[in-house]
Amino acid sequence: MTSVIAVKRLSKETWDTLTPMFRDTSYRQLSSYAAAAARRVGANSELNGLFEDQTLIGLADVRVKMIPLTPLGIGYLSHAPVTRSNGSFSAEKFGRCVEALRREYVERRRLLLRLVPALIGGQFQELQMATLEACGFRLCAQQRPRETFILDLARPLATIRRDADLHWRRNLAKAEKADIRITRSFEPDDFDQFERIFLELTEHKNFKTNQDVRFFRNIQPDTPGDQKFVLHLAWHGQELVAGHLGSFVGDTAIYLLGAANSKGRDLRASYLLHWTVIEYAQNAGNIYYDLGGIDQQQNPGVFRFKQGLNGRAVMDVGPYECTSGSLRSGVLHFLEAARNAVRAGTSPYDILNLVSFVEHHGRVFGNDAAEILILHREIGEEQVVIHDDDVALVRALVHQGEEAALELLAFLARAKIAAGIHFEPSRA
């Protein structure tokens, strides 16, 4: 008879010694990163060991965000649980760990549990999806999965170079002749130098990132030595012209941030940086290189650059989610839609009109609640999803209309959405 998997909270010190045991771990499971990502959105990071009897079979950081004044909340797993302690993927072990987390967070604590499993080079996605569905999880249709390119590193460097497209190889050759010097660093002071050209680029391109150079610089000192983020810098003479920030834990190297100034772009420094990173990743024991996400419509230039290495186009699995009831799921989906509406410029008072509609048509709650409360068409096409390290929920409402936001929270705090429908007491 198979033993029940126990979910046990671990200290940071214990966690840091255990994460290197799992090949499917990533920077998202580093305690320093998990704590900072949770803190940024007012959530708590819970570091869990998954034990069969006394044997550790998996790890899962769960970031828990509760809705103010309500018993509602989301538990979010980013590329977890990790279970590949012996290098191979076992759907049976993965499923037992997911089921243990479901019992803890959905059944006992009554949270909505949202999960994106480890990518593992995109090699086991059908097994992951089937296992999640067998455990009662359903695809969160409102969330757009992250897309990326995966470069397989278990090949000779000469083969990887030969398989890149002609344009990419020519630009790499140009950079190799440009007297560019590449340095490698783990030091926070060098993050400051990289930040200057990164900020120049973001201002020039008019874009923002939730987790910028400063975010990673701040957590670097608290990250164990063998798991630290690695900065590769490209210099022309004494001038810093480009930089690449990456993570190399587990079996997958991941491109996190990159930037080049105008001279770096002219010299094609980013091509030499990435080639140096590929060599480093191979030596570090990584077998995949995740090129860090793509968006062909919003950023076609970066898409073409990453596409030039001719890696495999892969999407994350999910997110998948599981909840104890359609009412809780519907309310949480509504709050996400409300938050997205505020970020897109919709007035909180318009959102309250939607709340009023829900309150006066409360009978719609049931199997179709989530679909009704998505509000895609009602709040406009542009959305910012709560996805991958962002469980901020309704906090943004306060910034654009405090009175209306508080009214919305007070409405929720009345502990019912419609006549005869009550929230259950929190079991956390």
C-alpha cells in the first residue's frame, strides 16, 4: 500500500541544502527569490518538503496571498513541485506530490491553488497535463502561458553553432572580430554597472519589467554560492556595451535579463554574450537553455534574435488550478479581472457597477460562475494576468480609486455575494 505524502514546512537553511538535489529546480525555487517575489506582492512564501514516511521526494514553494477582509486566497506554485531527485521524471511521483499539495491547500486551507509545473525542456508536458487533470486540476483558460525557445545543450558546440541560422552565425562572427572582452561576475557592484545600460534600454524602448536588475541584485547576497545568479558583461575597451543575467541551477540555464547600448548593438555584442553563456551552461552541467520568453507581436526584434538559434518553441504547461468550490473560484477570477481593468485604465466605479450586477444576479453562481466572472469583453481587451510570480490580486485597486476600492473590499467583507450564499470560515 502506498504511503500518504506529508507536506512539511522547512526552514530556509534546510531548504537551501535540499534544492540542489533536484534536477528540475530553477531560480524560482530559490528561497531568496521566492521570499522576494512573494514580498513584492504582499504574499507569504511557504517552503514545503514533500515526504513519504521520512524520505524527501519533492519540494514546493507555495506563495500564498490572502484577499484583505475575506477568507479568500490563492496559493501559487511557480514551476513546482520539483521531484526529479534521480534525474528521471516520474508521473506517479509528480502526481502524488500534487495530490498532497491539493489536500493541504485546497481541502484543508480552502485556497484556490494555481500551479505551473517545471518546464524540464518541454519533454514531459503531456504526462504533466494528464496527471494534473487526474488530480482534479483544470486549465485556467483566462491565463496566457509563457512561450519560449529551448535550446538543447546536450550536443557539441560545433553542432549548436552549425544549426543556428545564417544571419545569427554571421553576427556572431562579426562580434568575435570586434575586440570584445567578456567577463563573468557574481558581485552586486557589477549589477550596478549592468543596471545603467539596462535602464537606458528600457527608457529607449519604453517598457518596464516587474523584476528588474535591482530586484535580482538585492537577492544575490542571500542566495547560496552555488546557486547565485551569473552576470556576463561585454566590454569594448573600458566601456561596458552589453550584459546578460542568467540562472544556471538545475538542468536548465535561463536567460533573465539582457541589454546592450548603441555601440553594443553595432558590434553585435549580444551574440557573443549568448555564445559565451551557452559554453558556460554546458560546463555547469545544464542540458537546456531557456531563452527567457518570447512575444512575436509585442517584441518582434527580440523574437527574431532568439529564434535565430533554432531552438524548440515551447509553452509552459498551464497554469492549472484547483479550488474547493465554484463560488470561491468565481470571486477570485472576478477580482483578477477587476485588477486587470484598473491596470488598463478602467475606473474602479465602473468595476463596482459590475459588482452590483453580480450582487443582484447572485443566482448565476454555480458551474458557470468562473466563465461569467471572467469579464473579458466587459472590461476591454487589454489585460495583465496574474501569472508567474505575481499574485497581487486587488492591491492595484487602491492606487487608482481608494474610495471605490475600499467600497469593493467592504462589499466582499460582508461575507456573502448574494442572498443565501456565504463564505465558509477560513481554515488557515
